[in-house]
Amino acid sequence: MNIRWIALALTAVLVTLSLTAPAFGQTRQSPADRGFLAGKKYDLNGPAPRLANGHPDLGGVWDRPGVQDITKSFTAKDGMKQVGQAELQFTEAGLKAYKSYDPKNDYAGACLPYGWPRAIQGLHPLQIVQSDDFAAFLFEQNSWFTAVPIDGRPHPKDAKGLPTWFGNTVGRWEGDTLVLDTIATNGYTMLDYTHPHSTELHLIQRFTRTDFGHMNYEMIAEDPKYYKTPIKNTRTFVLRPNWETMEYSCEETNLDQIRNGTIKWTPPNIE
């Protein structure tokens, strides 16, 4: 096991400690009287629903393949898929940032916001609530949320002067595909568990609901400061009609407790 995989293993544990917060005292059930489609009939292979304005309705609770490494590809349960980009071409600055990453200081252990790339590929559900002009993305992880205008407006002129964890995101429709465009990230987040990005990240995400129960997702990350070429991942999400996003609490002292030995960890089985 090389140093990078050891780092990934430790990071996975740090993240898992925050990921598993809802599990203590709650279990995810799927009874008929739970979820946004409780008591309703549905066909997961039926046509995608649409709003009155004709656009597909992406609303619902979505299960996604948990992606720890954007260079990997795999198939998960119920047809969820991840297709990664096997080779990443670092710039000199990007390679330096990659090699200097220390999992003991990973921001996830301090319960700080993941940012779009890492949040969208998390293990916990994502609920989307959509209207004609906005789409709200409600992440169970840490109860994060972001509301995105999807009416085709441009980024504000001062967007890059106000960098944030999730950046500034605007949306537009390309046929039946919702396209989210993100700039002005603060550079403190990451593309996955170990691959960094800079403040020059330009993220494009495409959401296409192919039928009632499935959604195709594409991510293209451009970061000329850290990577010589764009990074592309594609995924398949699965609707969970009887799931609810659960109450979530991540405590800021988790990372300190790992460092001082209060919390013990066992490396995951990563080869």
C-alpha cells in the first residue's frame, strides 16, 4: 500500500465519521407511508415527469454512487454507475498541491462544507426541489443546501470577488438537460477525497432525467491552474421514492478527537 492509498484510507475514515452521523439512532427504512411519494403509485421505468412549463421535473430523493476517487469507474447497486477519468494531467502547481495533501487536516473532519464536486458524489441522499425559476439541492450530508437560479441568467459581475465553498452557480436548460455552471469557489474544497482544485475551478454539471426513476449526471471540471486538461465524470442516479432526507449533525470536534486519540480508527480495506 503506497502513501497515497494510506492517505486515502485515513481520509475515508475522517469522512466516514461525519458521514455516519445520522446512523446513530436512525435507520433508513422504505415503508409505503414514508417519502415524497408516500401512498402514491409510480413506475420507476415510466416517463420522466414535467412541470407545467414543459421542462423535466428533477424533483425527488436521489441515491448516487459514492465516489471517493474521480479516476475510478464502477457499478453500484440498482444500476448506479460511475465512470471516472483514469488519468489526470497535473500542472506543476497542481502536482505540488496533490502531493502536499495531508489527510489529518482534511476539512471534512472539521465539518466544513464539501463544495459541489465532493458533495454531489457523497454517500447520503440528495433531494432536489424544483420550480420554474429555481432548483434547490438539499444534501442530507451536514444538512447543506444550495438554491440555484435555472432561468438562464448569467453569473453576477462581482461573483469572483465573493468566493464561497459552493461557489456561484447559475443554471440553464439545453433541451431536457439542466446545466449548472459554477465559478468563484474559495479553493478550500476538493474534487474528491484526495484531488485538489484551485480558485480557478470552472465546474459544469449536467442533469438529465431519462425516465421516472433514473437520472444521468455529467461533471466537467476545468482548472487550468492545477490541471492541463478538463476532468470528466459521468454517473447514474436512482430515485428513492420512499426515502426521506434525515436530520444530520456533524460536530466540529471530530478532527481534534482523532488527533488526540479519543476516537480510534481502523483503516478501510483499500488495496
